[in-house]
Amino acid sequence: MQGYPYDTEEANEDRQRWTALIGGDRNALGALFDAYARQLLVYGYRICGDKTMARDAIQDVFVNLWLYRASLAPEVRVKFYLYKSLRRALLKQMAATRPTGTDEWENLAEAQPSPEAEWVVSETESQRSHRLLQSLSVLSDREREVISLKYFSDLKIREIAALLELREQTVSNTLQNALNKLRKHLVLGFLFCQVLFEKIF
Amino acid sequence: MSDYLTYEPEDFASDDFFIHWVKSTDIAAETFWQNWLETYPFKRPAVEAARQLALITQNLPEPHITEAELDALKESVFNEIDRAEPVRRPIWHYLPKWAAAACISALLLAAGWFITRENRQADASYPQLVARAAEKYDLIEVKNLTRAVRLVNLPDGSSVILKKGSMLSYPTAFDKASREVYLTGEAFFEIARNPEKPFFVHANQIITKVLGTSFNVHAYPHEQIRVSVKTGLVSVYKASGDDAKAAQSGHSLKGLLLSANQQAIYAGDRIVRASATQEAVSPVNEAVMTFEYEERPVGEIFAELEKAYGITVVYDTTVIGKCPVTASLTGEPLNEKLKLLCKAVRASYETVGGKIVVSGKGCE
């Protein structure tokens, strides 16, 4: 199931900007920034839990995109390229600030309140988020990341696998497990779902 | 397509075509899935469960990111590029030698003229104010180059309506003792009351200090600076004078005091009171920024807010649009206005994707 019209349209627009960028068009860089900065910032923050670090990494990604535009490959899926560059930049920064390596980092992350918890605290009145937080707490970090990449960032399983350096099958299974957990959890919250439906439609 | 028959809710929910259907209003997808459901009605519960899953996963809590943050980031990207980019080959490279000499001397002349001109303006231009403030605070800069008005929500809940061609810088978090912002151009301020933390607007050569009120500052470069007060009490003083130090510290108001409907102008190095008739100052503000209502349908009030703040308010016109409201909201920050209005019609509001979504069960 690939190649729906909605897909190719977005990709076409990206390809035009990409070609213009390689040709030295600053506006094309600006347009790419406008299209992707928000979701990249969300993703970056999700990885490192630090807004400043995420911001710095995104800045690096876009600055490098411009400085090394001459050596960019003309045929890439732009969105995936940006996610991949951001992830690489962040892991590099995180390794630099935490000399003990990535395993240690994962333990540290466990000890601190998750980024989600912080956002929800900052969203004072939102009952909805509270409910979602409860559902999310049944998911592992990896599952949360996959869910977010799939539904918030609209990446394909294939791309998520490449991004996280996992096998496609592993990503598929992770996604299925996560959805399964969410569904079980949400049977209880059926009423709440109805409220959500009303809000959306 | 027949493999959909074997799908469980989780399979549907992770299928790209299915997600596309749930998310969009694409006719082709809608037709396909409706037909499919008619053919295989026993799959309806699974599809419904999958729909809910796909919807729920799209509403995961995400960190709140403001337009201002993104603008600031974009600007720093381009600043960084300008710094790193090797300088382009200057134009006189292509000209004969004598022409180069002529060009350079002309440039020097021009530069000299600009420098002396800048010096005359003291050191209070917006870039300098911001550069100095940046040593003290982590600043966010918001520009409004194209829109008629642009709403800026400050960290303390105050609202600023930034007019076209204006820039505002403010700290990501205000410090304990005061709230300071930096303006070039024109803006209308509605300050959240907080007597403990006076609010300062630095605009070119003048500073406006308030404790909680609404007022307009007009300070485009090379135009006369004007401050007009809508509600409450403010003081205006020169950034360089003796008043500056005294006013900066205490909670009392020094300098030229202005109360509601009064204006001050900065003329010939002095701040003077201007009578309302003398100035054709922002009649737009005076008319638009008044929010007094008696038995008005809340829908009409929302429409006025949309216009004044350049925002979009989403609400059910049939359920709450007609609810009558009597309220005096002039001078309140936008968030405060919305809170009061929602209270009046027993509704609640949240900000979703830059829009204000009001939901309630109606007033009767």
C-alpha cells in the first residue's frame, strides 16, 4: 500500500524545495524550515527531554544543510533525511554531554520524570491529557517513540526502522504491541473516547 | 485488498491507507472504506476500534511550541549561516582598479554619515536595547512584518497586539522583580495585574512603566514616539534621565503620569502630555480595543475578539453562540477575557493548533 496521491503531492513539493536548495536558494531552506521545524522540535525534545538541546541540534541540521548543499544527494525523501540528521546530531550531542555512553543515558532517563509528564503538568486544565498520560504510562519508551513517529510524524514503518536502526519486523511488532496495550486500556475509557469524538467532529 | 478481512484493530490502525482515511476527508478513501464496510459488516466493530486507536494516537500530548519560538530559531539558523558562509566576492572585483578606489571612498563617506547620524540618536535604538538585554535574559523576538495585527502572549499572561512592521523582544521567563520588554514599532498592551512585578516597555528613548493596565506604544524609528493609555495608570520617562533609575527600582510611579484616555508624546528630547484632540493618535485602537458588553450574544463578542487580536475562535454557534453576556472586559489580557467569557456561558476553552476552541453545553 504505497503511493497514494496525498503522499506524492507532499513529496513533490519537498523535491522542488530540495532541488532549489541545492541550487542555492535561501528561500527554499526557509520553506523547508517552516514545513518541518515544529515536528522536528517535538521529536528532538522527545529524544533528549531538553528543549535547548533540541533547538541547538535543529539549528545545526539546517545550517549544515545550507553549508553542504553542494554535496547533497538530489534524490532523497526529504522528511526522512531531516529526521535522520536530527537524530544523529542529537545522539552526538548527548554522547558529548554524557561521557558514559548511551546505556547510561537510558537509565538516567528512567529516573527523571518523562517529558510527557512535564508537558501535561504544564497544561493545567487539560483533563484529556491527564487521561492520555495514564494510557501512555502503560507503554515503554520505545513504544511511545514508534507511536509518535507513526502517527504524529507520519513516517512509514520502513522509515521508522531505518531511523531507529531496527528491523522492519521489530518496528511492526512494537507498534502492534503498543496499539494492543492502548486498546485494552481504552476499553475502560470508552466514554472518554466519545467525548473526544465529539470534540473532533 | 482481501487481506483486510484478516485484520485485527491493531492491523487496521497501523495501515497507512486506513490512517489516511481517519485523518483526512479524502473522498476516494471515504468511498472505499464505506463500501468495504457494507460488504463486510461483521468487521465494523474492529474498524471502529481501530478508528479510535488512530484518533487517540494523534492526540498524544506534545510539548507546547509557540510560533515565536520557531521564528526565533529560524532567525538564529540564518544568522549562523551568515556567519559561517564565506563572504561573497565583492562587486568591485570585476571593475577596473581606479573604479574600485572610487567605490571604496564613496562607501566610506556614506558609512561616516550613517555613523554620525546613529550617534545623535544616543544609544537607545532597538537593536542596542535588545543587545544589552540579551546579556541579562534569554530573549524571544517576535516580528510582525506582514499581518495587520499579531497577538503575542507573554509568559505572565499579558497580551500584546503587535502592529504591522513592529518587533517585540521579551524574556523566555520574566525575572523575580520586574517584567521588561523591548519594542520597536507599535503595539497595544494589556497587562496582567501584578503589583509585585512592575511591567516596563523599553521603546527607543522612553520607558513606560505600569502595574497592570492597557495602553498603546507607538515607537517606529524616525517617527514621533507616542504612548496612549486605555485603562489604568502608567508612567512614562526618558531612558537616560534621572527618573529612569528611581522608577526602575521602586513600585511607585515616577516620570509623567498618564491615566485613562491620556497620551504622552516624546518631542524635542522631552516627554509632554498631549491632549486627546491635539493628536490624531490611533483612533483605531480607541474604537477597537474597547470591550464593554450588555446582554450581547457571546458569538458577536468572539467575532470582535477575532478581529482585534487576529485570532480564530472555534465554537458551536447553535449551542453557545447566542448566549447573552454582560461584561466589562476592556484592559484585560486576552486569556483573562476568554476565562471570564467562558465562565459567563458555562464553557471552557483550550488552545489547539493556534486556534481557540470553546466548548460548552450552552447557557440554558
